Amino acid sequence: MNSKEYDRALRALEKRTHLPRTESRVRKAVSELLSAPSCPLPDHLSLLQLSRDTEGRPRLLTTNFDTLFEHAARLTGLTDIRSHAGKSIPKPGGERDYGIFHLHGMIGDDVLKLDGTDLILTSADFGDAYLRDGWASQYIEDRMRLGTLVLVGYSAEDAAMRLLLETLDADRDRFRDMKDIYAIEVSTPDSASLWKAKGIKPIEFTDYDKIYETLSEWARYAMDPRGYTKVKAASILKSGP
């Protein structure tokens, strides 16, 4: 689709194919296509490491349905990370506010023994979560008041994000406690202006390889600042003028 309104296309497809009292063929296909592969996941691990709170626990919010972050944790021996999805995500700032948060739901994973949840997949699902019921938009607003959000891999024109971020930007005049939001993304001719129009501070790169190289380096520093600085300083001194 040229307009990239995939949520609307999926809604139309589901309406045409779904029979009453049967499993949605669209949602079943999505779950099967997005099952987690068995392979190294260094980019996901970097984001997990960078999301750690002051007690060293990851606090990572994703709109992905897959369990790649959970597999990245498992492959590196981090087996005590909790997963939450949809309306069961812990309240921001509460005692249980840590782990991997799947805002739009999560597909099941037999390997990790994780049950699947309802998915926010179609335009109707987005309308309920962000407008009619509004629980997702309320969660993001609460999240903004407690800490800095860094968006990685999103487009400024993603349907749900566009509506939500433009609304929250308008709220900044009324609620002075809202923190800054940054977006790490690949640069396009108009991307910076689109982000700034929504009150987001863009950090742009030429391509995704550069983004994840930078995140990987940042994660190495975050995990061991003293050791990282020592190694880098020795490398600079060794290379000479």
C-alpha cells in the first residue's frame, strides 16, 4: 500500500475472511509469521541493556508482537526477565514496573512457555486501545511523566504514534512534568521536521547499520563504564598521534 495504512488493510482483510465463532485467519497467520527464530540477537540485547533501571532491571517497551527480546535475554543467560502484554502491563512507577512490556500484545511462545494475548493489529484495535477505551494512550502519558522515552525504529507517521504524540505534545502546555521524547531513526529529507512538529527530538543516522553500531557501543559503555573508558583510552594512547 502506497499510503502504508496497513492497519486498515488488515481490518478489511479480517472482515472479509473471518467467520463467526472461528479463529481469525489473519491473526493466526501473523502469529505464525512472527514466531521467533533461533539465532543471535545482538541488537535486541543492546536495547535490553540500555533500558536497565537503577537496580539493573530492564524496562523496555515495545510495540512488536514477537518475543525476540525474550529470546535475546535467554540466549545470554538472563532468565529472570518478566514479560507483560496489553492491559496486563504493570502501572508505570509501581513496584512491578520492570521487564519487557508488549504494548500491542504478544504472540505465544512454546519454547519460553509464554501465552499469547490479544493483539492490537487492525484499525479497529487501535481505535479501541487509543481512543474509545484509551488505556494505551493513558499508559504512554503516564510513562512520559516518569522518565525519558527514546523511540527506536519508529516512523513519525506511524498511525497510532502520530495520533498519540500529537495529542501529548499539545498537553505539554498544561502538564509541565512531561519529560522529553527522543527518536532514533534513519534520516529522510523531511523526517526531522515531522518529528519536531510532534514535539519529538530526532537523533538521525544515515542507515540502520549505523544506528545499531552506535547502540551496541553505547550498551558496552553502559554495562561497564570504567572498563570501557580504560580500554578506549589505552587504544587511543597505543595508536599514537
